[in-house]
Amino acid sequence: MKISREVRVGVLALICLFLLYFGFKFLKGTNIFNPTHSYTGRFTELKGLVEQAPVYVRGYKVGQVETVDYDFGLDTAFTVMVSLNKDICVTEGSRMVLVPDGLISGMAIELVIPAGKELAEIPAHSELPTSIQTSLMEEIQSQLLATLDSTLNSIRELAEQVNGQLDGDKVKTILANVEVVTESLKGSSRDLQQLLHGDMPRLVNEVDSILGDIQKLASNVSDADIAALVVKADSTMAELNALVVSANDTHGTVGMLLHDKQLYDNLNSAVQTADSLMNELREEPNSIIWGKKKSRQLRREARKNNK
């Protein structure tokens, strides 16, 4: 059987249309080999949500945004339809949340499904409740605006206080005080210049002289034979140690003089006898020197009798 050219052209056109349709679906991100079911939700704003945006369940992509319809006559102006994989079971209490998809990647839909197998499944094409999650940039922006507003209020209060301080005669008083301080600084500057030009050179010369003396002393110390001095000091200490040992030895001469109590008693007795002799010599020198036994009192009595 011979197929005409027209039939072959028609079949080829159908194949091309089929490939074009499914290729367009594939380029849009639709999984043409996995059956899906859809749900809708209404939002007051989209914040940049577009078609083919991902749909997540706990961070895992389970579908995409199919269409976005709008009617600005309503408060919930945007109707978003999402297509989900057929195996996703949407139960009662589920809702769609508009969330930021990264910092700069746009917006996405987060499908919040409560846990629990006993919950009834919501039929496909049903409308789910919605909410909008604030993005990180919006939170930062609100915090920055609040901080900036507080800072501006503080600056405004400070400016008002400064203006209050500068009103009236306070400015004149401040300027007068500044002038007094300036004159004091001028006088201090003159005194400092006189010190630098007058006393400073003399002080520098004295310091140079002192440094020279210190350098000479250091040179003399460095030239001294420290080792010989140490050796002499060690020798002297050894001799002193030997002398102390000899003095503590009771068999030596010095030790016997220091430790013999009888010798001490004899010396003490000799000293007392010498002291008594010196007293008699001082009182009766003639009687001791010439052997006379009469004392001064006897001579006095003899004189009286003679008279």
C-alpha cells in the first residue's frame, strides 16, 4: 500500500506539534511523565512570585506554580494554582505559605502539611488557606529603619540641647572662656620657649658630663680584674674560716685562752691584786717604796704629841 505525500506530511506535522507541545512543557519545568494534581490559593501580594516557581514541602521540591491569575478589584487579588506530584497527600490543615527562595532567587511556595496519618485528604483542585512569610531582607530592613529612627531622634534631641545651650549670653561666656584659655596657652608657650632656649642647653651639657663619668666608671669596672678579686676574697674567707676553727679548738693556744675557766679566774685575781696595789701606792707611796709602815694618821698623831 502506497502512502501519499499528503498523508506523510500530515503525520509529520502532528509529530512535530506533539514534540513542540511536550518540549514546551519540559522547558517550563513540567514533568510530563509524572502525573500531577493541582491546588489553588489566594494572596494579597506576591512579592515577585512568578509561574514555574518551585513548590516545597519541608525544603523538598514537590511541584511548581502553574498559573498566576489576578483580579485587582479584590483584596486577595492573586490566585495561584500549583501542581504537585501525584504521590503527595495533602491533608486537612494544610496551607500554602509564600516564602523567599534564597536571598536573591525570588519567591517560592512552601506547602505546610501537618503530620498524622489519621487526617483526611483534601480533594484535588481545592483551595488552601495561605499566609506570607517575611523575608530576611525585610526583617533586616525593618530593624535598620527602627534603629535609624531611634538614632535620628537621639540626634534631634542632642541638637535641641545644643541649641538651648547656645542661646542668649552663654555663647559670649563660652567665647570669653576660650579667649582666656588661649591667652594662658600663649603664656605657657612663651615659658616653654624660654626653657628650651635657656635652661635646656645647660641641662643637656650636664647630662652629657654625667654620661661621660658613667662611661668612665663602666670602663674602669670592665678593666678591673674581677677574677683576681674573687680569688683573693675566697682566700681571705678561707683564712678567716681556719682562724675560727683554731679558736674553737680547745687544744690550741687561742682555744685554751678562750675556753680555760681557771686561767680566766687567775687573770681576774691578778687584775684585782694589781688594782689593790695601785690603790695603796696612790695613798701611801712612801710606805711602799721605802718600807715605812706608818700611815699618815700615825704621823699626824706623832706631830700632835710633840707639840
